[in-house]
Amino acid sequence: MPAKTAAQASRRIGLYLATALFVVFSALPFYIMLITSFKTQSAIFSPEINPFWFSGPPTLDNIKLLFEQTLFMQWLLNTALVGLAVVVITLALSVPAAYGLARIAGSWGETLGIGIFLSYLVPPTLLFIPFSKVIASLGLQNSLWALVVAYPTFTVPFCTWLLMGFFKGIPKDIEEQAMIDGQGRFGAFIHVVLPLALPGLMTVVVFAFTLSTSEFIYALAFITHSASKTISIAVPTELIRGDVYHWGPLLAGALIASIPIAVLYTFFIDHLVAGLTAVARD
């Protein structure tokens, strides 16, 4: 018994050490962003100063430069508008498509679902040139609508495939019972299926919002006007001027932009894990 207890204790210690190393490794970039945001330019570039701590009192100059001398608030607003619009479009298209493939399409539903998912795997680097021609023909250059049009092309396929697994996991008996009780198929879908598929819907919201707010290639190709940029391209393109890197404001902007995503994952991580594991079980 003592030997077994010692083995269990050693395994537990090893697990805790591995977890601690993983936490330190994951948190280190955010720590560097945090302390650099409050350092002076001389402290950032001096090779004689410890880069992992302050050599003098913290400063708010980087934050002031970000909010007073750039369009940072406009970039945040643009990012939020694009993210919310893409989430709405993704839900409006992927939810009925996934339900139709899972419940109505029959044996063809699985094949069509796999085909839709494969379209998501096409690299964006292969598509942004033809997309640029489409955006130009629509007259949407330097407009946030260019991103709203482009982003659903890779959020809808994945989210449709994701929601198919959820709808398949909901027993048909529940839906049929609602229809017997007087609900039509649409009523059963609204009042029975959607509440049960809430983890999947939240997974779609988190995925579509984070992907559309962090995407870089399309935003760089379609948007050149500073006032129309989103955070993902505005921070690196506006705060890196030639060979001059404004590291303080640059990392401060990256840190501030990451806070809403971190909060989103903190509150909805359970739904996200439930959604992805449900698809894996299916």
C-alpha cells in the first residue's frame, strides 16, 4: 500500500509540474505584452535592462499614444461590427442548412455535409486573389462590407458541418412528439430542437466571432484606408512604420484586443467543449 501511495503521489506531482509548465508557457506572451505596454521606449530597447521586469516606474504614454494619436477606438468598433455581422450571417445560413442535411436530406445528407466541410479546408491564400476581383466588381473596396461578404465563405461550411453533429445527436422521438402535440416541423424546430442544440449554437458564435476578428489575409487585401481597418491589420500596419517598431503601443493594442476574446472563451468554454466533443462522438 505505501508503494502504491508513493506512486500515485509521484504521478500527481508530475501532473502538477507539467500543468504548471504549460501555464507558464501559455501565459508568458501575455505577461510580456502587459509589462511592455507600461514601459518607456528607452527601457524597451536598452540591452542592459531586464526585459522581464520594470527598470523604472510604469508609464501610460503607450496607452495615451494608442488612444489619442491613432484610430484605435474606430478599429475596435470596426472589428466588433464585422464580427457581429458575420455571426448573424453564419447562424442564419448554417443552422437551417445543418438541420436540413441532418433531418431531411436522408442518406445524401452525410455526403453533402462532408463536401461542404471540405470547402472549408481550401487555404485562404488561394482564394483572396479571386475574391479581390469579386469585391472589386461589387464596388466594396475599402469597405467593411467586403469582409462581411468574404468571411462567411469559410465560417458557414465549418459551422454547418459542426451543427449537423448536434442535430443528429438530438433524438427524433422528441421532435416527432412535439409534432404530434400540434407543432409543425418549423415549430418543433424552434421550440424543441434549437434549445437542445444551444451548446452547438454557442460554439458557432464563438468560432465565427473569433475567426472573423482575428483574420489577417483578407483584411489586408481588401482594406487600405486607415479608418476602415480592423484590429488584426490596423495594429501591425499602423504601428510599424518602415523599420520603426513602436513596441509599447503595438503590444498594448494587441493586449487590449485580446481581452474580449479571452472573456468570451472564459464564459462560453463549457459550451465550446461540449460542442466539439459532441461532433467527435458523432
